[in-house]
Amino acid sequence: MIDEKKIVPSVSVSYARNGSSTKANALGMRPMQERAYEKRGEQYLLIKSPPASGKSRALMFIALDKLTNQGLKQAIIVVPEKSIGASFNDEPLSKFGFWADWTVEPKWNLCNAPGSDNGGKVNSLGVFLEGDDTVLVCTHATFRFAVEKFGIEKFDDRLIAVDEFHHVSADPESRLGQHLGQLIARDKVHIVAMTGSYFRGDAVPVLAPQDEEKFDTVTYTYYEQLNGYEYLKSLDIGYFFYSGPYADDILRVLDPAEKTIIHIPSVNSRESTKDKIREVEHIIEELGAWQGTDPATGFQLVKAKDARVLRIADLVDDDPAKRDKVSAALKDPGQKNNRDHVDIIIALGMAKEGFDWIWCEHALTVGYRSSLTEIVQIIGRATRDAPGKTRARFTNLIAEPDASEEAVTEAVNDTLKAIAASLLMEQVLAPRFEFKPKNPTSGPTPGFNYGEGGYDPNKCNVGFNENTGEFQIEIKGLAEPTSKEGQRICREDLNEVIAAFVQDKTAIERGLFDEELVPEELTQVRLGKIIKDKYPGLGEEDQEAVRQHAIAALNLTQQAKQIALGGGGDNEPPSNTALIDGVRKFAMDVRELDIDLIDRINPFGEAYAILAKTMSEDSLKQVAAAIAGKRTSLTPEEAKELAVRAVKFKKERGRLPSISSTDAWEKRMAEGAAAFVRYKDEGRYE
């Protein structure tokens, strides 16, 4: 059924299944919830935690404490869309050991109320603010309109909990972002922000830096979550290129025996045929013979080639009566634990964020989605733990470029975005990195396993703490951040820095297709600029420390991936230590793990190797040619950055870089310094 040559997972990560992330403590809290509850006294709290880790319940514990013990009047829970409001329905928490239950009066769950966000619901929120009830749930939109109508002061002494916080933006056009900025400036509310993907797809920061500094962060990683599951052992992420209509090729990646959510392409995308109803019909025809519609659920019944009758939920049909019936059947709480309730869900804009179907084994997405955040959310649909579900996968189907130039440009963009998503997910799924400079006083840290032979004081060591899912890696010449903010970024935000880097079109285009590339142009110059733009308030030394930590995390994951993907047989996933083994092996194989060596690795080299396996040779040549045609000479900005690096080189070596050097990076710095002088003489700098 599946064409293995075409589907090459860009990452395949396996986990230990130690069951820890699903075990509750005496208060009924799972590990992430316990970690968040320990910070319940913070006025501003950001919870970064994957889908299905229990963020909604963590908020319930924290909110109840703030209302009972911290003197707050009310809690307002704000969600991006109505369907997510159900996550905050009544929970009998005392049944599992907590000292109170979570209850929301039906009239105060405005996600279930009739009317528009800017009508009766806003008035209801106004009545709530004047009353004695303590908990209300509403959408982001209702909250925005309420703040505009009643003013910031009305929310004093209340908890504002914002779910799916990545929807917020520091962009002046984002009203929710502006309102939160005003609430923080007034400093009379408590805010709990929750997200499974703190980076946004558009590279705009979620919060202004001065606001972000006020938040205490609770981070629970994908690694901790998946490693602590009981059943799910491995996760594959990959992309697949096809030619012709996608519905003709879909069975090369879709296994009808797997529980699957198919997201068909947006009607505005290149992959769409512009007839979404016909696309769904075509997929159903490919799967087998239609047997009619189940009268109780509205599911399509299709007899597959192996005689099984597949139950298919169509969420694409615009007929409200049909779609509402199917949607209600999918949400039926009585069917939540019934694996046979539905086999395949076909959706367009639905079944993403907050959609809970624990049995989903395959998230199959056609066409590139609007952002990396959306990709992370879709992958989250398949990463639920469920009995008998040992493996899950995400596949992105992308149309290969065709001969017309306009289509090539669009196809190249989609291809680069798919690769960026895969690179970022590799980082998100890996254990956390803690980098330490190697020096004569370095020594082992309790709790870390340094491999066979233990800690060696004479070399750079790689330690791993299985309990926390954290790497500790010693690197010679590594700069350490000195400011609190620099330390916080290196500890909490490396994935956000990497997200900005892999979304940088120039970086990824050159990294994949420029045969003359000197890697340091990306790892030092391009990434250096991105960090300066992202964190302008950081000092130069801290900006460089953040750059070094981020490129070390990205490049070490990429080097380890080669070994991780080489583990196991055809059907056997690599062991859950494969990525760890890969990092350790890379560190042992090089003479010395130093930052200069890491800077000399093209971070996109491994992605190109996978691309070359998945895309046809002709298409690969077309993409390379399209990018080569855009190549330009050094910009004044790039020349200036290279000149800065040349000055640093002179300080370290006592001479300027030579234009005739055999070292490609030294030669490039010399060219940049010369171009900088030329541009300066031409008055190209202010």
C-alpha cells in the first residue's frame, strides 16, 4: 500500500514508554500539572507544553488556588474558538485527591451561548464582572470586544487565562496582543498563558520583550511527554512529493488500516483542484465502494478492498445540517474510548487545534499550511496516547514543481516551508540541550550519564539525564550569556530562535542549494542578524552567546539524526536512545567539540540529503535552478556583518583575514571587509 521509497521520514523519534507522564500524584496531578502548580503564586505565568499534556486541567488547579488563597475575585478563561471551550467543562477534581472541584455555571460558558461575539456575549461578560460567580469561559474575540467596551480597569484583581497563547501577537494590528500589553502595564491582573507552540508561523513575536520578561515559564517538553507515555513508542515525521492530482496519489501514503485525519488543501493553495467536495468524493472512491451514510452519525460507509467497512467522517461538506451531525458524533463523550467509532476523518479547516481523537495514528496533510504553528498543532492530533497505539506519523503531501516559472516559484516556497517545519519538529521532539563551556575546572553533574567509561576530564563530554530528558554537552570556546535575559533565552527559547532561522528564506535557500556556500555565512552572519533583530535589547556578547547555543542545538540534532534514522530494520523503529547515541557518537568522532567546528557545519545539509531521496531528480534540478537565478552579490548589510567578523578574527589572530586564503570562511570575511570599505566610500551607510 505504501510506497516506502517515496516516504522518507525526515525524523523518526522513539521513546521509552516509562508511563511517568500519565501517572498522577496524591492531588490528582500529572507531572506537567504538578510542575505548573508549584508556580501557582506567580502573577504572570507562561505554560509551554505539548498537546494532550493536560494544560486545561493544570489551569483549573492554579485558578482554584488563586480564587481561594490569593484573593482574586474571578477567573476568565479565554480560548481561540468555541469548540475548545469544552476543555474547561466541570471536572470532579476532588474525586482524584484535590481539595476542590472545578465548576463552570452553564450560563458562564459563553462558548456554548447563542449570539455573536460582539453582541449578547459581551453583555453577558459585563454582567459576570458585576456578579459574585467566579469562573467564565469565552473566546478570544468576545474578550477583545469586552475589553474595548468596558475598559482595562474593569478586569482588575482577576485572573485572565489565555489558552493557545501563540494566537497573541506583539504586532500593533493584533488587538488581543495590545489588550494584554495594557493589562500587563496596569499590573492589576494575574495572567496564565498556555501554549503547545510558543513560536508563531509569521516570525512576529508573541509578546513585546519588556512584557515577556515579567513571565515565569513552566516548560514541559515533547520529549518528557512522549517518553512518559504508556503506549505510544515512536513518531515519524516526513514529506512526500507527488505529481498530478493529489487524490490519485493519496493511497501511496494513506494506509486505510490506520486511524487517519486527512487535511485537504485550502481552496486557495496550489494543491487544491478548487472543488473541495469533488476532492472528498475522489478520496472516498480511491478507498473503496460507497455503501451509504450511517443515519445515527452521518459518517460515510465505504467498503475497502479488504472487505472491511470504513467509517469516514466528512467535515468538508458545507451543508450545516450534515456537518453539525458529523461534528456532534465525533464529540460524543460516550464514544471517546471506542476505537471503532470512526476510521478516517477528512477535514479542511477543522480537526486541528484542541481537537481530541486519541486513536489518531496518522495526520496526513495535503499542501503546506499557513504556518509552522499550524503544523505543530496538526501533529499534536496524532500524539495522543491510546491502548494498542505504538506508532504515530505525520505526512505532508506537496506537489512537485512543474515547468512554468510561476508554479516553480510557488512550489519552491512550499518545499522550503515543509523542510522548515520538519527541521523545527526535529528540534521540538529532541531532549533539551544544556551547553557548557569546556575548561580545566569542568566536572560531572550528578544525575547525568556520560556513557561508557563515565566522565572524562580530558575531553568534551556528553551527558544525558533520563529523568529530565536533558542533554548536557561541553563545547570548547563556547560563549556564555551573562545577563538574566540572555540566560533565559538559552535555557527556554532556543527553539524559538531556531524557528526564526529555519523560516528565513535566504538561509534555507542557500543552505540547501548554494554549492559555493561557506557555512559560516549562515551560522554566523545570517543567524547573527536574526538574533540581533529578534533581541535588540541584548548586549553584543549575549547576542553572540545565544547564537552559539542555538546553532549548537540545531547542528548537533542534525548530525545525530543521521545515526537515529539508521537504527532498526524496515519495520523496527530506532531505539529511544538513538538521538542521544548520535550526539554522543558525533562528539566522540571529532577531534574536539568546539564552537568553530559546529559553525562549519551547514545546518541544512541533512535536509538536502532527505530532499534528494524524496523528490524526483528533474524537480530537484528545477528547484535548484530557480534559486540559483535569484542569487545576488553581497548586500551592504551582509558586508558590514562580515567586516565585524573580520575585526574579531584580527583580534584573535593578530592579522586581518586574507583574500587569498585557502580557508573558505577566511576568504569570505576578507571579501566582506573589502566590500564594506567600498560601500562606505560610496556612502551606502548612514
